[in-house]
Amino acid sequence: MGCAITILAVDDEQDFLDSIKRAVVAAGFQPPVLETNPETAASFFDEESITIDVAFLDITMPGMNGEELLEVIRSKSPDTECIMLTAINDASTAVRCLKKGAYDYLVKPISPDDLIRALNRALERKRLLGLVEINKKRSIPVLKCVEAFAPIRTTSSNMLKVMKEAELHAISDVPILITGESGTGKELLARAVHAASPRVKFPFMAVNMASQNNTLFDAEFYGHTKGAFTGATQDRKGYLEFADRGTLFLDEIGSTPIDIQGKLLRVLQEGEYLKLGTSKSCQTNVRIVTATNANLDNLLASGNFRNDFYYRLKGAWLHVPPLRERKEDIPVLIQSFMHEFAAQKETPEISEKAMSILLNYHYPGNIRELKYIIQGALNLAQDKQIIPAHLPAHLKTGSFYSKNSQGSETLKVDPLKKIELQHILKIYNQTGKNKTQTAEILQIGLNTLRRKLKSCGEE
């Protein structure tokens, strides 16, 4: 799993290329593509199947030089960020390269730290430009890291936009705050961010902040050495050490006591902490992702949440919409849960009336509530068709019921076929009437899509 950042390094000195590879791999990225021949490197950009995120280009090379290669890359792959490398510190050359579209300019010898800082700055620029593009376009964004986000079942355009933003944030180390009601899948999104990031090979650790207190915080987060306190019979890693180079997910961050907020703020700012039982400062390199269903603005106003802590956490903000605002996902999620919980190999069917009830319920517990509803219904259905009788009673007493002239209850819902066609047309229009992309998002065959579009007057 994961969505690797693709890095290209072009230099006529193999030893220097090897040093770039060591620095990049040590920083947690996939090994870069190394090339000593600039003409060969230029040919990479003729292949649509290859995407280069960042390219390190030596300026002085035999044959095609770095400036000429830069022009080729910028014309064929404008999304590739180019960092120029040279042994000659010449201001006029630097200015010329920057005018031609280079992002940065480094003078040899280049330390590994300077190289990685330049790489991270380039990735941050890609993230910000990508966010601008999402807001400019009205079409549904296409994910690059499909595998990383596969556990999130959705066809909602709003949710797909959130996922694309998450994918863009994943390539950098910016702290991410995820908000949304309970049961919307905030931790699932946090795991997807980790899976789509260069940190995917390192641990993802989830911590519920509602269970943290001042007494245990230092030992839990910082760890301790043997003999640090009574009962400390051996060294113990804390969360910060365990998740080093990976992602630390702090759930229910709004429940964090104010004193602990101050301790975490120092870690976020300095990247340092003291393990209990030692005076030696420890360094941490973790990506912090937080989530909350609380209203942090109210907590800030009441003084229960620190302003500086809030703005440090909210380097990037993702809001997961509630299920009632993405009802097109309900059939997708139902099928997924039915397949997960079905005792038999073939997924049971669900009646049209039962589906209509499920489509018109408001789900205060969101996806988690829907999951338990389906699990309970399958238990009652015993591998047969799910009907309204298998659903909880409170689902059938909502505002979508009315009394008919005989005084009995009737459903005030649209037929399932009408709801399906409305959803298909919504996705079709949002993709700019791109049939191939629409079929992929809806996970149906192209011929099936054409037939359904024809039935509602869309050729």
C-alpha cells in the first residue's frame, strides 16, 4: 500500500547520484530514479505512464545541459517541481533557471539535510498548488493513491474532494486536523493519509486523548528508563518513540486537558522531549494528525483549548461530511457491509422498501450506525432478503411516513430507480459528462451506464 513520491536525479557523476539516493531513502522516501544521461532522462517525460513529482537536475552536463533539460520537463510535465544543482555559485544562472520554471537552486557540496529540506519545500509547493486546482475545478478530482483510499467507500463528490485534499496533504509533513461528527470515519481518513504518505513504511499509532491524564501522560508519550520511578523495572518506549518517522493520530483532541496541550505544543514546536529518568533530550520525527467531533471554536472561547495549540494542529483542515449530506453513499456502504457480514458467499438481497427506508433515515450515528443496522438486519434475515421487518423500529417512525385516507402509514419516498438515476446524473454532470470517469466512480460497466443514461434522455 502507499502512494510513493517519484523522485528523479540527473547528474553525470554516479557518486553524487548515489549520495542523493542515500539521503532520500534515509528520509523515508522511495529510492529515486537515477540517471547520468540527460537525453535518457528527457525521454521519461514522453511516457504518460511515468509521473515525476520532483526532479534534481545538475546544470553542467555533457550533451544536453540542465537548463535545456529543465525546459523539456516544464513543457511536457508542468506539475514536476525541478531543483537545480551546480558546483558554480552564479547568480545570473540561478535567476535564469528560476525564470524558466525551476523551483529551487542548490550549490554543491550539498548536505543531506539541505537536500531534504529543498525536497520537502518542493512537495509543500505541490500540495498548495494542488489545493488551488481543486477549488478552481468543478469536476470530480481523480485520486492518484487509489489503493491508500480504497477502504473509504464513497461516490459522493463532496467526500471525493475531501479525499483528494487529504492525498495532497499526505505528501508533506503539515499537521492535519480532521473534524466531523462521531461515526463519519475520521480515523479511516487519517489512516489513508498515512498510507498515501512517504511515511507508510513506518508505524501508524492511534491514541484516544479522552483517556489521557496528567499523571500518566509523560510516561505514556515520552516513555521511561528502568528505575525512573517505582515499578519501572525496564525501559519503555513512549508513543513518540514508537511512532517515530511514522504518524501519530490523536483522536478526540478536543478532550485533551489544558496542561497536556502545553506539553504537546512544545513537542510540536521543538520536536524534542525528555524521557522519564534521563536528562538527555530526545528528538522525534512524527507526523501529527488529530481528529475531533467537538466544536473547537466553543472550546477556544471558553478557555478550554489553547489558541497556540489549535493553530499549530490546524496546518491543514479536513472536514468529513455527515452521512445525511452524502446519501448517495448509503447504497454503496450497505453493499459493503452486507458483503462483510454475510454468512454465505453470495451477498443477500435487500428489498426496495427496506432500501427506501434506509435511504431516508437521517443517521445521527452516521456510518457506524448504518453498519450496526445492517449487521442486525442480516442476523434477522438469516441469509434471506432483508425486508422492512428486519430493520429497527425507529427507522420506520420518522417524518418520511404519512397517513393515507384510511389512516394507515405509507412511505413518502421516491422510488429507488428514481434515486439511482438522480445520483447517476449528478456524477455524470460533475465529471463534465465524461462517461468513462463516471462509470469508474460509480463502479459500474460502461455499457450499463450508457443504458441508464439513455433511459433518462442522456445519450
